[in-house]
Amino acid sequence: MLENISQYPLLSLILIFVLIALVMIKTQSKLWQMWFLAVVLIYPVAFIAGHLVAQIVFVIMLLMGIFLIQGVRLSVFTKPIFNAMRKTLPPIGVTEKIAIEAGDVWWDAELFQGNPNWQELSDLEATQLTEEEQLFVNNEVETLCSMIDSYELLSEQDLPEEAWRYIFDKGFLGIIIPKEYNGLGFSHFAHATIVGRLSSASQLLGISVMVPNSLGPGELLLRYGTDEQKQHYLPRLAQGKEIPCFGLTSTVAGSDAGSLVDNGIVCYGEYEGEQVLGLRLNWEKRYITLAPIATVVGLAFKAYDPDNLLPEDHPLHGKNDLGITCALIPRKTQGVKIGNRHLPVGEPFQNGPIIGEDVFIPMDWVIGGDKMLGHGWRMLMECLSVGRGISLPVTGASATQAMLLTTSVYTQTREQFGIPIAYMEGIQEKLATLATNAYRATANINLSTWALDAGHRPSIISAIVKYRNTQMLQQSAIDAMDVHGGRAVIQGKRNYVANVYTGAPVAITVEGANILTRSLMIFGQGLIRCHQTMLDELTALHDNNSESVINFDKALTKHVGNFIRNFLRAILFSWTRGRLASSHGDQNTKEHYRNLAVLSAKFACLSDIALLLLAGSLKRKEMVSGRFADAISAMYEISSCLKLYEEKFQNDEKIQSVFRLSILKLIQEADNAMLANIESFPINRFFKLLLRFFVSPFSLTKNKIDDRLIASSAKSIADIEWLLENFSSCLSTNLKDIPEHPFNILFQGYEASVSLRPLRQKVKKAGHKYEPSSTLEEWLDELVKGEVLSAEEKGDWLRLNDVVLEALKVDDFKI
């Protein structure tokens, strides 16, 4: 062996580096262990073989070994970096710190850290509806959907009174409230299913039910309320005796909730004839859903104690600024002004301003009591990490499913140039996008709610699915509008596309505008929470105790080791197209798991490089953060698509094209986003090319997305019965059976066109073609005389043709 080393020293050195790299990425070896292994292996090449390059490398390794001694490393390396970073690091505000710490991490951390444990995803249980939940969906939910005429809602600008009464009586406002408080106590998956189906009947209906369950005081009371507050409010909320709203957004504080000027001053005031300690509030809120009809207001405000009135045993005694606080205030409280409305674009759900002038409340009205003063922002962030992952994401899933189903039906009913427009490639391209959007949005909401039901509270994942599903909602509405053309442009009761199209901006804007969610939340907060060491490093940098430098050193050392490991992993995985990654999946999914492993390793590596190059300014580089957000979001979507496929579609041939196209589009998006960030790094062109050479030598999806795959995806969703069975989990499909409902008119036209097709083929085969020089009936009479058709077939043709034309009509109005 020594002879071989002497004969091929350079090759031996290269093999040593490859071996060390493999050991490092396949094990969790510590830096000193890898250093020792490198020294032992390089020594024979350096001094027995006498290879000069190996000798230089050996000396470098010995010098690097000095840094493994903590005392030396602290003095020479860590302390200078620590001091420099403390000076340049932008401060983290209280609200930002709380937002970062809210919720927990799960699969998002696996993807962020570069080496996903596939078993973590596979072991997650796919929640199913219980018998009770399924009965509620089949009965109460479908009944409520049948009570809604979405077009009439636009003129009435509210739900019918009987619909509101049904919502209250059947417990729709208490979906998440436990049975012990007279709520339904359903799972998160059931909650999403219910809201999705209601949204398919009308987004106004879905919003009216989702807000009390995901953004209202119910979740806050369940997690933080006192026993007295729970006993008083939760049964009343569950039974619809109280209608809640929650006021956070104000005129000057939108995305920057920390800039709230709505305030509460600790003081004494009169309550029920006695002088009690409380808060005097002044606020001006806007965009508050359900505010015009609310009977109880949840309110976020900044609390202050300028006169130091809090008792000495209170944790905040002696402080003036107590922080953001949440309270519950009955509508009839003196000084509360409520009732005016905003009119949101597209869907006129109940929404309006709330104003409070010198409103005195006792401390008992603070959610959780006076001990929860100043904890409001944490409460909101932790509850939003649940609600944000359900309400709008399932609205997006519902809309994408509806746009796919109706557009597929319409394109097989509408004919131009003698063929159904579904056969045209330009239309097929749109249909394929609608299909992948529906598959992805469904996969996202399923994985999100399954994780919530498993006990996870992943705030980053909630932000991802909110951002992505609402973007797909809008894109699907645009594509459906393009395909339907004039059929979707003309307003009226028959139009089932326009409401989704005009309502999309609401979904994109609320619960954290998508620009903010993408640019700041997903990557900005995700990097800190999901990175293996970033939170520990930041904590040490902001601490002022004697151990802060040592804690920083430990975290930084681990960070360096992880970076080296991820860099090597990114190189080896990229150059082998993931074949060195841990094997997972079957013949249909193995390739996608490999590609996801490559993307994860590249992401972990490049995000660390961005940190190194941009340091504290990365927080302000929102375009860089946005592209990283796109990459991690696409990676999460790949995971959700794989999970849905394995849980539901593994033996379904019809889904293969849509599944493959969905995954490949997402891989391409993630890869392109990271390549764009390499180009934006502040390094010269040579180093950019070198970095691309190492971590992105190949395009993972080159020549894999082609016209045949797109056409195949479009054709696979032509089976309407299959769509109804597999892509309607968030739809009220019974609407198609309600006479005069736009879905009913559309489906009748489709069924008529299918029945008419054999007759047309029969006539075409006989060599006849209709010319408009005569009426259709006259032409058919000639065919009957020529014994091409029977009299019965003529009657069927006329009847079916009328049904088809009825489905293609648009509404008109008297001037």
C-alpha cells in the first residue's frame, strides 16, 4: 500500500479528501475527530512519499489544529469576531424577538439544515375525518352551502339571516372549541375541510366562519384565558351567543405591529359601582373582520403604567412600557364605537373599523388576567402560527380545486373549430397549470393540518402555506378567466369564476401580506429558528453575561463544522445528482427525494455563504431573502406533494403526469432561485462561476419538462368523475345538483355535450356537416329523411343542444 502511495501521491491525496468528505457527510463526527483523521491519512503521503503538495497541506492542517484548542481559539478568533459582530449587528426589537420565538420548528428545520431525515416525514400520520366529523361535513356543511346564492350576496352585502342563524345554532363558530365548553372539538384537518367546502359555496361564507375559529379570541382564550374567562366566553362563542372580532391593525400599524399607538394606561376607574384597578384605552382600528356585527371585541394595544400603580408583587412593577397586551371588551362598553363597514373587493364580508375613546376596563378583562400584561404579541404570534396554516391556505386549496374542476368541465363542453377546446394545446397548457396548482395546494393544506394535529406548531410552515396557496389561488383564477374568456368576464349569476378572481387580493393581503411574508417572515425568521446554531449565536451576541463569549464560541464552532459538512454535501450530492444521499421512496418517487436532498444541501450551504458575505445587512436584502423564501417554499411543497402521493395516489395511474409536472416545476423554481442568489452575491465573477461549478454543475430538471408531459397532465384531468372523487376534498360538490346553481347549469351542459358527441360522430362519419344556411332543425329533418338519423335521435340532438347552449350562456340585464 505504501508503494502505491509513493507511486501515485497526488491521486492518493485526492482519494483521502474524498474519503474525509464522505465520512463527514455520512456521520456526525466532530471537527477535532475529522482533523485527527485528516492528519493521520495525509502524513504518509507527505513524508513517506515525500509529496510537496501533501507536505504543505499537512502543515496547514497542523496550524488549523491550533484552533481546536478553545483558549487559543477564543483569544485569536472568537473574541474579535464576537466584538465586531456586536457593533454591526442590527438590534432585534421586542416584537421581532417574540415573533422569532413563536411556535416551533419541524420539517422546515430538516430542509433548512441540509440533511432531511425522510423518516420524519414518512412517520407523520395522515389525519382522517372521524365519523362525527364526516357526518357534520356531509349534513350541516352541505346544508349551509345550499342556503347560499353567491351572486345575491354581492347585492345584499351579507349572508341571509337564516344562514347566520344556522351558523350560530349548529356550532360553526365553535369548530375548535372543546366539547367541555359546548364546542364541536374537531381536529385541525376537519376545521380545514369545513372551511374549504364553505368557501367553495362563497368566500364570504368561508371568511365568516374561519375568522372566529382561527383569528378570533377563541384560540387565545383556550391557550391563555383564566378559568373564569373560559367558562364565561367559550360556551357563548361556541353557541353563537357572542360574535367575536379581533382588532390588531390600525391606521399607522399594519405589517409593523410593533408601532401600535393604540394604548391602555393603568389607572383606577369605576366598575360595577366600585373603584378598581384597570386600564383606560384609546384606539382606532381598521380592516377588522366581523366588526360591524361583533358583540365582543378582542383588542391588541400597548399598555403603560406611568404612575406605577401595579402592585409590588407584579412581574412588571416599576416599568412604564408594559408591552403589547390583549383584552376582551363587550361591544356595549361605554366609549366603544362600532358598526360602520368597509366593503372589501370581490367579497363583501362583514368588515369595518372599531374606535375606542376613554374606554375603562377592569384588569379581569385582560386575556389571562393582569399577569398576562405585556404578553399579547407572543400570544398572537403563537395563535397565528396555527390559524395562518389553516384558514387562507384552505381557501386557496378550495379555489384551485374549483377552478380546475369547472374549467375542465367547461373546456370539454365548449367547442371551437369543430373540436372541444380542451384538445387545443394552448388550452392544455393552462389546464396543466390548473391541475398542478390544485394538486400542490391540496398537498400543502393536508401536510400543514396533519402536522398541527400531530402537535406541531410550525410558524414558518404556516407562513409558507399561506403565501403559496393564496398565490396559487390568484394564478388559478387568472388562468380560469383566460380559458373561459367572455363566459367569465360578464357579471351575473352564471359566473363562477369572477368571485374567485376579484376576491384573490383579499386572501393575498390579510394575515400578513404576501410581500411581507415572503421577504421577511419565511427566510428571515426561518433562518434564525431553523438554522442549527443561529438562534444560539444571536442569543449570545445579545446577552451581557460573562458566559456570552463562551456560548458564542460553542455555537460558532458547531456552525463552522455544519457549514463544512453542508458544503461538502452540496458538492457531492450535486455532482452525483443525489445518488450519495440516503435512499428513500419507490421507483416513482426515489428520483424526487434525491433531487430534494440536493436542493436542501445547496440551500443550507448558500444561506450560510449569504450570512458570511452580507452579515447583518442580509436583514435588509429583501430580494435575496425573497428568493431564498421561494427556494425553501418550493422544497416544502415538494415534500407535501410526495407525502400526498404516498398517502393517497401511489397506485393511481391518472395522477402520474400531474404529480411529476408539479415536482419538476418546483425543483426548477428552487434551483433557479438559488442560482439567482449566487449571481446577486457581492463577489467577483470568477468566484461566482467557481461557486456555481461546485454546487450547481447541472440543471436538475433540464429536458424533463416538455410538451408531452404538459399535454399528458391536461388530458389526465379530463375524467370528471375522477376529479370529483380525488380533487374535491375542499369543495361542496353537491352544489352541482341544486337546480339553477351555476355549477348545476355547467354540469348539465357538460353531460349533454358528452351525450351529443356520438350523434355528431355518426353524422360526420356519414359525410354530413351542418351549414348555417338552414336552421339546425331543418338540417336534422334532412338527415332523418336520408335515414342518417332516426326521429328519436333528432329529438335528442335538439334537446341536448339546447342544454349545451344554456350552459354556455352569460347573463344579461335590463338597462
